[in-house]
Amino acid sequence: MATNGAERPYRGVFPVAPTIFDDNGDLDLEGQRRCIDFMIDAGSHGICILANFSEQFSLSDEERERVMDAVLDHVAGRVPVIVTTTHFGTRVCAERSRRAQAAGAALVMMMPPYHGATVRVPERAIVDFFASVSAELSIPIMIQDAPVAGTPLSAELLAQLARQTANVRYFKLEVPPVANKLARLIELGGDLVEGPWDGEEGITLMADLEAGATGTMTGGGYPDGIRSIYDAFAAGRRDDAAALYARWLPLINYENRQCGFATAKILLKEGGVVRSDAVRLPVQPVHPRQRAGLLAIARTLDPLVLRWAK
């Protein structure tokens, strides 16, 4: 079992690692390991795997296990690893979470139960869901409040979950207005909110840091850029952080609005970290025009990803 030696509370930049495929769409675990090494060298405080930006919805259960085991064994405690265990079924989510904990995950992250565009459960069932999963664990749970789940999670409900559920301590908020909800959650939850975080590729990072965010979960292509913003803010250099945010914002925006989860893969391939930037069908490859636009912006910033392997 791989373990991590980092101490709670977990703070900082925890990017999502893309799942690396070869040009045929098969897992490339050697490329996955190189991706992880780059992300650590680029300053990631920790890493999240099997998230939406990892194309988790395109992986079989067996492939999830292979990716999780490969990453946790390779990281070998260098940084904390968050394993996403989202599933509609309480039993399946609990089993995934137990398996992640046994393999050495520092946290597990999950969305509230949902399926497709219309299947949701009432608030009471959401509370019971997280209580049931928590009862199986001794590591923290991060609740992901993501637009894709289509489930309203008010700050009041999230604070209630923190009060009533032993391991619910981290919150990744991505539904606008994030900054306001972060501030309200911190106000209501106090010390039980061990990790108020944001996501969405860092598109609202400055406002969220000012609202009290202590962590951010972004894409995996340029942790060094996000880290520069986070470190300046954490050191009390607000104006420097704002200037760095403005500098990196065109790339953050291009990832958020144009290339999505293919962004990290394109940058990793361009820099020679991985051999393929393939995404899995039915997702289509990024249009060459968008790819060129992404790389043109990235080159002006000189991120480590474009030179790490050279």
C-alpha cells in the first residue's frame, strides 16, 4: 500500500491528472507515470486522479483500478493523492472509497448522487449517502459541488454535512457564484470546514482566494503557473498574486472555454512528456485551430511542461 506523509489540513494546488492514452485509446501507464512526475516537479502540492477532467466517465472499472494502483504506487508518498470515487450508488461509491483508502489515497472526492440529466435524489437522501460512505472510511471526504451533477448544494446543506458527518471536511466548489458560497460555507462551518477549495481550472481563483479558499483543483498542464499565484497570495502579496493571475488568465481561460480536459494532454505531448494527446471517443480531438491557439498562448508564458522533458 502506498501512503502519503503529508499532514492535514491539505492546502495549495492539487491539479487533476489527465488519464493518458496511446493513439489507439488504450491506457498508457508509462506515460501516466511521466505525467505524474512532471506534475510533482511543477510544484503540485498534491494530485487528484480519476476526476471528470481525467475522463473518468470513459474508463471501465478495471481501468480505474489500474490507473489508481499505478499512480499511488508511483507517487509513493511524495505528495497526497485524491482519488475520485463518484458513483450514483451508495454501495458502489463506498466500495470505491474503501479501495482507494486501502491503496493509500489521502482523500476521496465525490459528487452527490445523480444520473444523466434527470435522475436526482432529495436532500435527505444526499445526507444519508454521505453518512453511509463516511462510515466506511477513516480518511477525509471532499464533496465536489460541480455543475455536471445538477444538484443544488447550498452552503447551509454543506455546513450541515460537515457538522453531522465525521469525514466530510473538504469542499470543492464550482457552481457560481463560488466566492460567495465559499465565504458563507466558512462562516457557517467554522473549523469543521478543513478545506474550502475551488476548481473550474482556476477561472475564478483570485476572487475565491480572497473569499477564503485554501486550495484549488485546476488542470494538470501548468501547476507552476497556478502555484505562483497561490504562493504570492499565501505570502500576503495580494498585488503580486493579482498580477500573476492576470498574466496566466489567458491560458486559464483558453483551457476553461476552448480546449477543456484536452488542454493538459496537448501541452504534455508538445513538451515531450507523453507520446499521445488522445482523448477517448466519443469525445472528438481538439480542432487544429484551437490547438494552435492554446500553444501560442502557452509559449508566451514558458510553462515548465514545454521544457521538462527536453
